[in-house]
Amino acid sequence: MGKLVREKNRRFSNQLFSQENMERVLKKRLPILSWLPSYNKGTCLADAIAGITVGLTVVPQSMAYAAIVGLSPEYGLYASYLGCFVYVILGSCRQVTIGPTAIMGLLTFEACGSGFPECAVLCGFYSGIFELVVACLQLGWVVSLISEPVTIGFTNAAAVTIILSQVKSFLGLSGDKASGFLGYSKSLYDNISSFTIADTAMGILSFAVLLLLKSLPDLKSHSRKYSRAVNGCTWLVSLARNIIVVVSTSLIAFAWYDPPFQVTGEVQGGFPPIGLPHFSLPVRNNITTGNSTKAGDLEIKMGFSETFSFIGNGPIIIALISILQNVAISKSFGHGQAIDATQEMLALGVSNTLGGFFSAIPISGSFSRSAVNDASGVKTPGGGFYTGALVLLSLAFLTPSFYYIPKASLAAVIICAVMFMIEYKSLISMWQISRMDFMASIMTFCCCLLLGMEYGILIGVAISLSAVIIKSLRPHLKYELKQEIKADIQYLYIEPSIGGHFPSVEYIRSSINDLVLQYTCVNYIVIDFHLWTSWDYTSAGAFVALKEGLKKMDNFVIFTKCSPGWIQALKSAGLKDTEYVLDSGLEEGLSNLINNARALADLNRTVIDEESSS
């Protein structure tokens, strides 16, 4: 026996570590091995065009998103290139581009506050570790707990909060830094009178130009001779609208010797310092709990446990939302591609974990830049190489020119990018389809605004799961009175909607009892089980007890359309009247059963009458 077991184990080991199996695993976990051998000049050119086009979008956006985290622009650039390079090797969807996003910036700010780069980098590192653990354990199903209505509510709240956070720079307001929807609202109310005409004019001008350039592709040329060239130019200009606005307004600030509006100021050039993230964060003055601003002079360092307590569940929330975003983007753009959720989590985890060594803030897939990548005709994930290279060139040579970028124009870039994330039309559809989903979305939205993003999404998930549990505890029962023509008998037809398990079976049984008491003139009950695909010991025993209990009340219960497994479960639970169990719902069989039940009832009544008279 032992020899057979050893032989079986040896064969399994040989099969597991065979060359063919190892090659299959390598190609699955290193997707670059699948497309790189067939890479050619045409594919390279298409990827280069798409990658550079995305790069023209990511450079201004990443600098603007760093402002959401409360950091200087270079931190946005630090986070914009490494993910691109990693995704070239590990990415499974050619359209996806990884980098800083508005939502990741907001969640990082919620966890760390303003002006705390060490904390932001550590959050990214820990979120990457969590993503790697989830990928290795193949726990991608955790993301499915976040329903679409909850995601919409969260995204809408994030968009509103981000827009409100940029009003200060957009209008040139003074005042202390704030955080959260309530903090931004109070700061706006207290300092609205301090707006400057120059910053406001620059913000409005930038915003108007961005909207105009965004709508350019809708203006199709009617001339056949020039239509293709004109449409191509308008499409390219529209895609590069962010860089056009940022460069144009920077030139205005540079030409204006002493510009009256606020500019970005000194931006650290060159490559980021490479090394482990700070696991013991520096303690700063005025650090308080909650969402207050964490800034001040360096004093001492927190211990490891204090650091962990300080950032709280921020990295977990960041990781879950980034996984959700990446998988959703991959499914949206991955036409005909095999999207592996585990592989996407692996790519994200490696990107964020390595980013911790390069001063990168948390990153995820960007929907807007992935759309640009798709529209630009990218052929492979290799397009990310050109995007990352363009960001590195910007860090190496262009950072001195970033000094003149007006803060109002960066705020306009963020507002214009984020405002289209608000999905108000989905709420109308939700109201029409499911009021519970609508309430879950609204509650998530309100809680994110009032309590914070991390608490809002947790409450939203709890509401969605509660709705599912309630539905499973209170399944719908379809019922009606029917006429059996041959036997000329009325019977009560009942159809439970879902399979029976112990949380819901008591409700189903009591509901059937209530219906029987309601229709006292009917003595024949037919229960249709064609929708039942699963059951347990409790449900089988409950229906056997139901049948026996109703039989004592001169009510005959017939089980119809039962699967073989359900019939066996009823027999195992002690059902004796198996002749009243049908594996189909044929009228002929039902008619015979009702006739037999009526004959048996008449016989029982005759016996009872005879016993009474004697």
C-alpha cells in the first residue's frame, strides 16, 4: 500500500514540475512571455504612439494628484513610471495604465493628512503587501463584496470631495489647510471672501479651455478632402488637452515677471531616493486623531506599533479600492482578452510594494488614461514602457519649468478630470430597478462625505450584505388557487423562489402554514420545487414535518418537480408518503395523486365515522 502511495506521489510531482506545466505557469504569471516573441516594428510603433500620448496626459495629472495628497508635484511623478514598467511584465490587459489617481490620492490623504510624504509612501507599501497576500491566496472574491451601487456611491462622494478640495487653489483662497468634506466646506465658508481675481480668472480660463478641447472630437469635419486629417488633429489635441493647458499657463506665468496668481514653486528634480520606506514615522507637532492636518516640525519617531495604529485601516481600504478599479478597468477594455483577476492583483501588489522603495504614493489603474491608451491603438502592455520613459525624462530635465505652473490651472485639470466621474444617471436606473440598491448607494455617498471615505465604504458594504441576507432570510413565495379539471378539485399551488437553507426554511414553512389557514376551503396543497438547486438537513426535515403536520389537519401535500437529490433528501429525513412526491409536474401525474389523496381522505373519514357510531 505504501509503495502505491509513493508511486502516486512521484507521478503527481513529475506532472506538477514537468517542463510543459512550468512553461504554462510562467506564461500565466509573466504575460510578457506570451506577447514578446511576436513583437515587431508595427506593434512597436503603435505602442510608442499610444504610450507617448498617455504620457502627455499622465505628467500633468500626476502632478495635480500629488496636490490631493497634500504633497509637492514630484511625488506624483515618482509614482507614475514604476507601475508602467511593472505592468509591461506582469499586466494581462494591454489597455490598462497604472499610476496615481484622484481616488487613491484622496484615500491616502484621509489616512495621512497633508505634508506627510513618509506616511503616504508607507501606505502604498503596505497596500502592496496586502495586494500580494490577496493574490497569493487567490482571495479576489473579497472585491465582489463591494457591490456596484456601493462603488457608485463611493466614487460620487470621492469626486465631490476632490472637487471641493481644489476650490482653494482654483479661487486662490487663503486660510489653514482642511480635510474631508465637512472640513473643506467649513474652510470654503470661512475664507470665500479671500479669493483673488487673478487666480479665479486663471482657474476659470483653464477650466473653459479644457472643456472646449475635450469636446473637439465631436466637431467632425464635413469636407471629404480634409476630414481624415482634421479629425485626426482634433482627436490628438483633445487627448493632449491637459499638457496644452499646463504648458500654456506656465508660459503666461513665466512671461509675467511677477505673476499675480499662485504658482507651484520649487519642484525637486532628478530621480527619487531609493531605499526602504520609513517604518517608524516621524512625529510632528499638532498631530491629532481623526482627519486633522498632520504637519509641523520634526521631533521624534513613532514606534512600529504606533505607526501601524496611526495609519489604521487606510492601506487595506486603498488596496481593496485599487484592486476593484484595476479589475473593473480590465473588464471594460479587455475585449477578447483573458483577464485574470489574480494576475491584476499581483501586478498591483508588485507595483505598490516596489513603489515603497522609490518614494511612490499609492497607485492603481486609471480609467481615463486607460481610455486614452485604448483610443490611441495600443497593441500590447509594452505601451507602458514609453509612458514610463516619458515621465522619467520629465523628472530628469523638465522639473525646473514646473516652478511656473499656476496652482489654479492644476486645480482645473483635477476638477475637469473628476467631475465626469459623478454617475447621477446610474441613480435613476437604480431607483427604477432596486430601491434597496438605491438606498445603499445614497447611504454610502452620505457616509463617505460625513464620516470619511473608509467608513463610508465599510458602511455601504454592510448595507449591501445586509440586503442580501434579508433576501435570503425572506424568500418570495409565489402562490395561486388552481383547478384540477379531471378531478374537479381546487388546490393551492405554491412555488418557493430559492433553495432552502436553515436561515430561511422556518420563514418558508410558517408562510405555507399561514396560506393553508387562509384558504381553509382547500385541502390539497401542491408545492413546486423546480427552482430548488440546493438544500440542507434542516430544510429537508422542515418539509417532512410540514407534510406530516398538515396531514393531521386533513390537508394533503404533494411535492412536484423535485430533483432526484431533493427526493433522496426527503426520504433520508423520514418522508414515508413518497408516492406523493413527483419528479415532474405532468398534469396526468398530478391528477392521479389528487384523486388518490381524495380517495384516501374519504376512506379516513368513513373509518372515523364508523368508530364514532360504534
